[in-house]
Amino acid sequence: MFFKGLLIGFAIAVPVGPIGFLCLRRTLVYGRLTGFVSGLGAATADALYGLVAALGLTAISSFLIRMESWLQFFGGLFLVVLGLKTALAKAPPKHTSEAAPPRTRSWQAAYLSTLALTLTSPATIIAFVAIFAGVGLGVSTSGALHALELVAGVFTGSAAWWLLLSLGAGALRDRLHAHTLHYLHVTSGLGIMALGLWQGVLLVSKWLQ
């Protein structure tokens, strides 16, 4: 069950989206550890939604799905604000010897921001429900203990993807010049804003239908 969950968690995390873009930017600008900690926030949200799906908590999943539009709205707004703040902020020096060590609070903020942003996507629950049902997994077929083992695998698989992403982006970061990182800092902020605005456009078009 754990290894099945690991594969599912990895597959859920791999598709590129706002979270992947955000973790990639943080790795390139702030370093591998900040990028990986950001990814752990997304992995935690995946595990929580996987737990809801695996335990068959239909009341919670139904409520979140009903609130999907509002969650998407706040998620898009969060991206716009985060992108604006990123674009206006000054990028830190490339080398750790030129800058003060990252504060624990910064890592906490990186973790909590991606956790909150991932939780604004109830579609993740739908994905887990569909996958678990398709392969015959969940509490109804395997028991609560195995369901928890499955969710632990989901978290590990998702975290493994973010580790690979942060390591790969970190290797690229070592090859970039300081002024290139500065431009990346600005353009990535604008890109995050664009993702938030696009999410708003999709939401408005859904409301108008």
C-alpha cells in the first residue's frame, strides 16, 4: 500500500502548475532548501486531501467541492499578491557568503504559503477519489490502517518529486550570474501574477456560463 501511494503521490505532484512554478522560482532565487521546504507544503496538502479521499470522508470532500469556486478565487488572489510582492522585492545575493542565513521564519512562510495555496484546489480530492476508486484502494476495501499507509506513501511520493525538482533547479542556479537571478526574480513575480489573473479569468468565465 505504501509503494502504491508513493507512485500515486509522485504522479499527482509532477504536472506543472502554479505550485511547481513557485517552488522552481524559490529554488533558483533562494536556494535548494527553500525550494524543497516549499514543496513539502504542497506534499502535506496532497497527503491531507489523499487522507480525505482514502478514508471516504464524503461530507468533507463534498463541502470542499461545493466551495471550489471561492477557494479558486482566494487562491488566484493569493497568487496575484504573492507575484506582486515578488516582483517588487529585491532579490538576495546569489552566494550564501554574501547574505545572512535564511531565517527559520522564512522557511515556515515558504511551507505555509504552498500548503495554503495547494489546499485551495479541491480538484485534487477528485483526482485522488478517481485514482483510488480506479485501482480499488481506500478504507472501504483495505481498512483504515492500510489507508493511512497509503496516504503516507502519497506524502513520500510527492515529497520525492519536490526534492528532485529542487535539486535540479539548484544545479541550474549554480550556473547563473547574479544579474540573471535578479531578472529572474522580477519576471517570475510577473509570471506568478499572470497565473493568478488567468485563474480569475477562468473563474469568471465559469460564473458567466
